Amino acid sequence: MGFHLKATRCRLCGAIYHPPRSICHRCGPRSKGHLEMVELPDQGRIITYTVLHYPPEGYPSPMVLAVAEIGGVRLIGRVVDAEAVEEGCRVEVVKGEGETPFLLRRIDVK
Amino acid sequence: MRDVAVIGVGMTPFGKHLNRSLIDLMLEASHKALMDADALDAPIDALYVGCMASGMLCGLQNTATLLADELGIKPQTVERIENSAASGASAILNAYLAVASGLYDIALVVGAEKMRHLPTSEATRAIASMTHPEGERPHGVTMPSLAAFLTRLYMKRYGLTREQLALVAVKNHRNALLNPYAHLRKEITVEDVLNSRVVAEPLRLFDCSPISDGAAALLLAPMERALEFTDKPAVIRGVGQAVDRVMITERDDPLTLKAVKEASRRALRRAALSIDDIDVVELHDAFTILEIVESEDLGLFEKGEGGIAVEEGLTAIEGERPINPSGGLKARGHPLGATGVAQAVEITWQLRGEAGERQVRDAERGLSCNISGFAANAVVIVYERGW
Ligand SMILES: [Zn+2]
């Protein structure tokens, strides 16, 4: 089962933020108090990626890091259970471990 | 505002200085700059130190005051400026403002960092402290991973080849061979780059700047007093700074470094110059892709043409648009806080005609571009011969 990340949405302009923010970057300081919690979909698509061979301590090497678009928001996440991914391939958000709040898992295209 | 000139410069060789302290490196660069300006007895009104992480890397705070104490000077203002990898240029900017405003006359700027005494994993962690604390760092994002994203996106959109990218490193290594202060003085080939180990696909070890120790220093004075110290003052014609979203994922177009673009536009406008008036550029090639993207955002080339420009030799010392004659961050080395000041030192030498074998012919005007984070903050400075 996928995992729905909590994000914030600006009521003034509609911009969505993850990590969640209390102030909208587009609207500036006057937007404080105008952002509401929303849930992102549990699936999205990879925009770009890298295979990192020298990750920080405590992370697997090599590891696949990707930029994914999830419900209109671009997020960076580690892709688990995959040695390789491609631009455009579908991923689902799964619950993270340790300090990592979430992970991405490839959904094989049928 | 008064015109401000660089009246003295100095730096340590960049590289590994395992047996020397951070302050010791700063002292060497400072003393050289004072000697260069023949200003060993001049009253120093202000000291600005650009250093990203003396606390994290060397367990040292109160760094600027300690330097003043060791250097035997008692400036009215003594401060350390932190703007991650652009701490050096930010320190210059602060000193420039102090002198231009008329508040102070003689300001010393020192940029430095010492990192090589730590294991690579710890140095890398310190460098990664400039990534976003929630959106990037918990996922294991390092600076090379961000550069890798940018590289892949750029290659896909503009058809940049892996060979063109490698040529940036080849060119900068060739330049560094002519720079006695450079960290990596070794000629390399495209094959060497393509055969070096993979750091973050498609980037390899030779696409990345090294971890270096080093310090660089500048002495600034109002232009009206510059000739008391030197017959070749380099005038700071314009400064510009700008910010962008911290995370590249939140930028409308990650392939345009808006902070670089805007900082450059501001600096050139204040200098009343166009980028076409600039003879030599020192920019922030922490990764090969950054030299290409910044060269476009500074306006030297059209978007998407930076790779071809390198391939055609336009950015070589003898080319039409010389970039990083010093060897850049890639080969001169990248002691974070020292980099922005070392860029200014190189431009000063180039304007004076003191750059030896790496001299750009008839260099009368220069520009430096120093960035912080992944170009979330940029400082651009325009210099011109003042004689
Ligand atoms: Zn808004």
C-alpha cells in the first residue's frame, strides 16, 4: 500500500509544499495562517535520477536517488528495490525508515 | 558611494596542509596581501573573514577575532561572514560596502577553509550541511547528487555530450598546470575523466572539485587613496548578489541558475558594462556542469551552447571567452570560504598582467562568480584596471 505524504497548500494561490511550510514562498509573509494541510497522492512519476556511489554514512551504496513528481510537487527520494530506473517510470511512495521520512518504490509498467 | 580598489592580494597554495592550522593559513595569506600593498604599517580599519565552517571542521569560533589577534592588528570591525561556499565573495561584498560608504578606508578580506585533516566522510557531511535540512538531507542528498540531477536534465534537453562535459575538467587541469597555487597540477585527458570512478551517475570523480585547504586575502582601499599603495589598483566596478529557491526541485526551471543570472545583471548594471566588455571570468565550477550552466547564465553564451563553446576552445586562456585561467575550483581546489577571495586574487593578477604563463592577453576587465548552496545564492563582482 502506498503512503500519502502530508503537504501544505496555500489558500491564497493554490501552491502546494512538501516539506510542509507555514508560509507560501509565492505569496510571502502575508500568507502565514493561510496554508492548510493536504495529502499528496501515493503515486507519481520519475523526472530524473542518479545512482549515488558515495552516499553519506548510514545510507546504502550504491543507491538510487530520484526527483519524482507526486501530485504536482517535485520531491527527492531514495528508490528502493531497484537497481535502475528511467525518466517517466511510475513510483509509489512508501513509509520511510530511520531519519528518512519516505521512500519511493518502482511500480512496474504493465 | 566611493570607488573601491583592490590594492593588495595574497594566497597560500591550495591543497593539503595537514600540519598547519586554519589561522596559520589565514595569517600567511593576510601577510602576503599586506606586503603586496606595502601596507604592513597601515592602520587596518576592518577585517572580514569568509569561512563557511570553522566550527564544524576545526572546532573554532570567534575565528575573525582570533586572526586579528594573531596578526597584530586592532581593526574597528572584525567579523566572520558565512554564506556557505560563497562566504569568500560575501566577505568581499561586506568590505566593499564598508569602504564605498566612507565608513572605513582600509579593509582586509580573508577567505579560508581547512578540511583535509578530516576523513572524507566527515568533510562530505560538513559540505552537505548546505543542503535542505528536510527536503534533501534526510534522503541522503549530497552536492554531487544535485549536480548529477542537473547534468542528466541538461544532457537530455540540450544534447550536451559526456565528452563536452569532460573537456571542462581537461581545460581547467591544463590551466592549473600553469598556476603554482593550484591543488591539482596534473594534465588529464577526456579518457582519464571518463575512466575515473563514478561518484553520482553520470558524474565521475574528475567532474568534481577536490576537498582542499587554503586561504586567500585582499586589501581594499578607496580609489582616491589606492595610488599610495600600488601603481596597479584593480577597481571594483560593480557588485551584485541574488538568491533563488534553496531546493532545485522548487525552481521553475532547474536548468537556469536564476541567482547567477540576476547577480550578474546587477553587477554589470552597476558597472555600466555588458558581459561582452569582460576579458576574463572566474566562475564556480564545483562540478563540470556548473561551469557550463553558469557560463550561459552569466550571458557569455546562449542557453544550451555552453558545451559547444568548451569543445570549440572558446573558454580556453587563448579563447574569446577565457573562463577559469586559474584552474577554477576543479583544479585550483575548493577550500569553501577561500574560493571567492581566490577568484578575486586571480582576476587582480590577470588585470595587472602578473598571471605568468596563464596570462589572458590584454585583460582589462574581469568578473567573478561565487555561489552558495546549489546556486541558491550568488555573488558576482566586476573588476577593471584602475590605472
Ligand atoms: Zn500562495
